[in-house]
Amino acid sequence: MDIQIFKDNKVIANLIENSKNESHEITDEVLKQNFIILFEFVSDYTECSTGPIKECKQRIRGRQLNLTFKNSNFYLSSSPCAHFLYENKNQTIKNNYIYKDFSVDAFPKTVKNYLEDLKTENFFSAEEIQERELIIKNSGKLVVDYIKDIKNIDRTNIKGVYLHGNPGIGKTTMLKTLANEAAKRDAKVFFCTAPDIIEKCKEQFSKNSNSSIPYIDQMKKADILFIDDFAGEMVSSWTRDNLWYIILNYRMNRKKLTFMSSNFTFYELDKIYNINKNNKEIEVMKVARLKERITTLTTFVTLMGKQSKRT
């Protein structure tokens, strides 16, 4: 069979063109040497278009056959096809969550969607809407800038946000929006609500008392960590010193982007996390070192709005 059939395939033709300035150029001889795999590719390759998955013509419905070239060899792989992505619009976002305690299908909003929704917002004043627009844009830029430089170990420290405000004014919505934006851009994201994740960590600890707690390790190492309702948990010396301090200290030392929301001001954390009144000096020191990690990782931002409003 003539190798022209390979050259007529637009995927292979594109690989040939891109190889012309590379050390391993795709010549006719290379095509002949890879005849079997290329014949398999052109025989099975079908390009999907956007539409319902019932219209998919792939051999394995929902999977697109791919071809790559490296070091004089061709390789076959597969990935979600256009039909699959059409019916699973949020799949990329879902795939990049290490952990989340909300449904992306129920809340798929990203920064663009958030800003569009603000245009028709009726709950907040013009000033409050303008403030939310500024916060989400600035925070979104932090996410984008951080992801661009994520693999650089010498990157400058990009601070996240400690978002404070009354209950029910949209702090959680903002954090979910930013988390989705980060996941959409291929960052590995951990999103948790403080009281809930603490209970899950305790459950893991009770089952694996002699080993590490996976959730803590995941929170430490996630590209971007979002902690909602910080200080809303039933506080204890364990949550302060063995959970939050360990996680935030690790992230501070590695310049990992972190976002937090809380109903409490930064100064109210002194009272909340000052637990043992009999060891005042030690308690003050332990609270201070926790707060130092928070100030290094985040910038304090107050969100205006009256209680029980939603965005």
C-alpha cells in the first residue's frame, strides 16, 4: 500500500509538517518503518464534532483516537472526544479536583460566569456589586499568574486571599468560583469547608492511628488550596497545631497559593484559637505562629453586605 494514504490524513500531515525543524523529522522512510501503527490509525480514526454523544461514531463511544510522534516512533492513545466533552462540559474541572465538597454540575460557575451574573444581581447595592467585581477579578488574576509560574520553584510568593464578612453574603460562592477557575486551568485543587474536613480527618485518624492522614497530605500538596468557613469548626489544640499549622506552614515554605474565607476577622482569631487559659504565654505563641502563616499566605479582604444575601 502506498504511504500517500498516510500523508493525506490531516493529523499525520500536521505531524509531518511540525517535524521539519526537529531533530527527528518524519521522512518517507519513517512512515514506512511505522506502517502497521499508521495503518491502524488511518483505518480507525474518526473526527468527532460537537454534539450529543449518541451521534458519536468512534469505535469506543466517547473516546477519540490520537497519534503522537516521538524519537522516530509513532504512538497511539485516546482521549475524550468532542461528543463526550459536549455532554460532560465540566469534566476538565472535575478531573482537576483532588477533593471538593460540592457538586461541580450543580455549581459550574467560573470567573466569567460570576461576572455575568453580577450584571443582573438584585440583592446587592451598586457599591457592593462593584466591590465583588473588583475582588473576583483581582483574585482571578492571582490564580492565572500563579498557574503560569507553578512549576518554577524559585517563583515569587503570590498571596491568596483571606475573605472575611458576615454569613450568607457570598464568600463561599466566590471561593467556589475561583476554585473552578483554577481547576479549569489544569491546577490541582483542594476545596474544603473547615468543619467538614476536620471531621473527615478525625475519621481517617481513628482508622489509621499509626499512619499519616491522607486529607492533610493532600491539603499540603495541592497546587491551590481553598478553605471555606475557616475558624467555624469546633476548635481544639489538635485542629490548631496538628492540622492548620502543619498544612499552612508547609504551604508557606513552598509558596503555594491559598484562599480562605471566614466569618471572623483576623483579630478575632486570637480569641477563637486561644484555647488553654492556664498556659497563656504558650497559647499566645501558638496562635501567633498560626496567624503568621495566614498573613504570609493571604491578604486580608473584607466583603461588604448584610447577612443572608446571596450571589
